[in-house]
Amino acid sequence: MTNDNEPGDLKPSAETPVDKIIAYHDRTKHHPERYARGLNGLDWATQPNPFRRFAGAPVVQLPLAGGDDTPAAAILFGAGTTTPQPFTLGSLGMFFELSLGLSARKEIPGMTWYLRINPSSGNLHPTEAYAILPARAWLPGGAGVYHYAPLEHALEHRGRQSPAGKPGGDEFYVGLTSIIWREAWKYGERAFRYCQHDVGHALAALRHAAAALGWRVELLPEWTDAKLAGLLGLDRPEDFAGAERETPELLVRVMTNGTTEPTPATTDAPVEWFGSANRLSRAHIAWPAIDQAIAATERTAPMAEKSAVPALWPPPAPPACAHSSAQLIRQRRSAVDFDGTTGITREKFLAILDTTLPRPTMSPFDAWPFPPRLHLVLFVHRVTGLDPGMYLWLRDLADEEPLRRAFHDVPDWEVPADQSAAVPLRRLRRGDLREFARSASCHQDIAADGVFSLGMLAWFEPVLRERGAAAWRELFWEAGMIGQALYLAAEAAGMRGTGIGCYFDDMVHQTLGLTGHDWQSLYHFTVGCPVEDLRLRTAPPYEHLKL
Ligand SMILES: Cc1cc2nc3c(=O)[nH]c(=O)nc-3n(C[C@H](O)[C@H](O)[C@H](O)COP(=O)(O)O)c2cc1C
């Protein structure tokens, strides 16, 4: 199926990949008077299957966690220590269950759907995961590449590695990919952005699950897209005949033994492949602008040189929470409605924001080996002890002066009363911003009815010019990671969060007096006191495996 409202090239005159991705970025902005190009209404007949399977691939069933012996939730926010769980089939199952597994089954009469530990725009779940495992007595297929199937909580053996090429020690790897069509089905051209947000959420979810097990995760920036596609078998058209393509995103190393120092990644491509990918929709609509954005942002060289996460901030001060880490991870949900009245204390508000600061030993940003590029523009509605208004949360104080110079329309730049300047909160404007926040988030009430909402402001074009167009994807990943940190921190504070992918980018820029592309708002988020939708029945996630 083709899409006749589709113009041709993204920007025929654009010469460089960076120009092309900036053109895609601009073209996929929502504006109050014009939303990014999509379909008018959903075609339910082509709704994509949210679960990829590889027919014919041998299946390894992962055990479901029986009890919960995970440490207190503070470990997810860098506070406390725990003994690493030994690397077994059970702990591997727990790792996937707590990162990318199912979290609940939702039902209304005539309809059932699943939620997952990791959130996803529209619950469409474009992110797929592969484990690259070493040979172990408990792994019947031996060393190789295994696709994680969340509905079955199972691994599908996609590729057998030669024993000589297996990764050694107590480490394994996880590769993430995107099936862009899953998002494009609903969101049209803007879908590529959401897929990248979802990758960031999934990366942070992997890191949080590892923290609950006492394990560590590090991103491997040296993996180009072609190399990753080769490792994961994405470049084997014969295995994807008639099925939707998967694009490579990233590879991480998971270190299950807290004491060993990582060795260079030695993951060889498999020597034998199994299984064929299922087709997720019976028809598709082409979105050439997305294909061009994928091509423009292909990672052909390593990401930027890895740098140690700087020790910029004092020790973490996470929200006090009596939950275990598994409990907190499992209960994360997106709020669909807030009560519009409940507030939070300034202490809790700051504790939520504190979890977004990059620290060398704190999940999830210890897995992100690049300097922070995003800051938070906050719309504060109901925080006791803080005037309602617009605030800035600086994730790196070194950006304070550049931002102050860039904001041309900000009346104040003040450290709030009773607060040290070392706390990176600045007041930009006093006032009731509920209506503005609602409008800027595509008129969604959740941006106004909570305790605060925010836009994530990224140092944008200079980063792309310096690091190349593939860094556009990394900025969205970082935004997704911040979102995931906020989701868990909101739960720990007795609140609930929701990622907001629908927002009017330029409305936020205009209110700050930002011009050009140096800074761009990449993602919105909101936190508040949730109101449950009582029409929905919620059932445990894996009842179907226990029958
Ligand atoms: C990138 C992203 C964008 C999202 N955008 C919105 C949004 O604009 N409005 C909204 O109500 N929810 C939004 N959500 C929340 C999703 O709808 C939610 O994650 C999904 O329905 C799954 O539910 P769960 O988070 O409770 O598991 C977004 C989530 C993500 C990850």
C-alpha cells in the first residue's frame, strides 16, 4: 500500500545527513494549527501484532520469578548495595521479566491487551531485544543470539555461535532493535521519534532490572549499525521474507559479577541461523520521510568517545519508599488522568528531580557514557513551598550560562528562596502555567492536572554537527532514559508519571525566547496523583503461562 499524501524527498537540497535529520525533525513537529503528517484515523484491520516471533527457532522457556528477594527500591536510585545474583537461567529470566516483560493484562468486555514493564508510545512496543549469551550448562542451545519473546517469557534461539567465538566470563550482551512500522501504523511520520524514545526507556529499564539483581550495564558505543545488524541477523532478508524490517539500535554489556573489570567485547556473528520472523500486519503504508531519516541517522562510525560519567553531584537523595525494587519496577504505569488537586512537598519534588542527575554509580545514567545534553523546563503547578511557575532543572551546571544567554524571553533567573545555588533549580517565571502546559502538550489535561509537567530541552544542532546525524537518535534515547527515571521516581514518591510524546515543540521554544536549532525540546513528561479508570479490569501478566 502506498501513501498518496506523501511528498517526495525529505529535503532534496539537503546535502549532509545532519541537514537531512534536521529537516525530518522540523517536518515532524506538531503545531497547534498543523499536526505532523499522519493518517486521518486508524486502520484497525492492519493493526500490527505487538509480539514478534521467529517460527522454527528452538525455544528456551525462562522461569518466572517465584518470590521477591530483590533489595529495597533505593538501589534503583543509587542508594545502598546488594550482593550480585549469580548468573543462572533463573536470574536471566528475572532480568528480562523486570526490564521488558509483561506487567499486567488489561481487560474491558470484548478486548484484552498487555502492558509491559517498559512504557511505549501508544502501547505499540516497537522495541525488540536479543540476548547474546555465553555457553552455559543451563542453556541447551549453547552460545549464541536469542530473541526475547515477552508474551511467552521465552528466548528464541536465532543464531548459534561457534564455541570459539562465545563471549566469556559472567557477562552477556543485549541488543535492541526497532520495528518502526509498529509506531508508524498509528503516528505516521513522527513515529521514528517515538521509536527512539522507546529505545531510551528500554535501555533504562534494562539498567534498573540489572540494579535490582546487583548487576551492571554499559552501553557499547563502538557498535555500528551494520555490525549490530550482522550480529543480530537483521541483515538476513531470507529470515524476514514478508515480515516487517527491524532496524539496529544499540548493544549493551551486562556484567553479572560486580567485581570483574569489563573486557573488550568479543561477540562474533553466529554461524548458523534458525527461524523466520512473523508478519505483523497484513498491509503497510510507506512513509518515505521515515526511511530517509533512518538512512540519515545510520551509525556508520562509533558513537562519540566514551567518557566516564562525571562526579558532578552530591550523593543521591531519592524519595523514601518502602517497596522492594521488583515491586516498584512492576507497579510502574502511565497515569491516564490526574485528580487536579493533590500536591506534593518540595522535598519530594526535588527528590524526584534528583533521580535525573547523572552520577557515576547511579542507575540508569551510569550506563550512559556521554555528558548530559538535556535539561528540564518545568511547569510547576502544585508543589508546596514553591511558587507555581516555570523553572529550569539543570542536569549540568556548566550549561547555566549558555542557557541564560539563549533564553531571550525569561523575566527571572533566580535561585528559589531557602535553596542553595548548588541545587540546580532556577525559577524563570512565576504564574499559573496550567493552561500553557495543557496547550503545549497537545491540549492533554494530564499536563495541567498533575503536580508538575515538563519539557526536555536538548543541546541540539551543535551536538549533531559535532557528533554526526546518528547522535539525533542518542538525544532521543537520553530523553527516554530521563523519562524512565521519572516514572520510577514518581512511583517511589507515591505519585505517577506519564511520558508525553505529543507536544508542540515550537510553543515551548517561543515561551523561552529560543530561536534557531541550538536548543530543541524533545519530550514532555508529567507527574501527579493518578485517578484510576475503574472500567478496566487488571489481571496478573502471566496467568496464561500458569494454566
Ligand atoms: C515516548 C512515549 C510517548 C508517550 N506519549 C503519550 C502521550 O502523549 N499521552 C499519553 O497519555 N500517554 C503517552 N505515553 C504513555 C503510553 O501511552 C503508555 O506508556 C502506554 O499506553 C503503555 O502503558 P504503561 O506505560 O502504563 O505501561 C507515552 C509513552 C511513551 C514511552
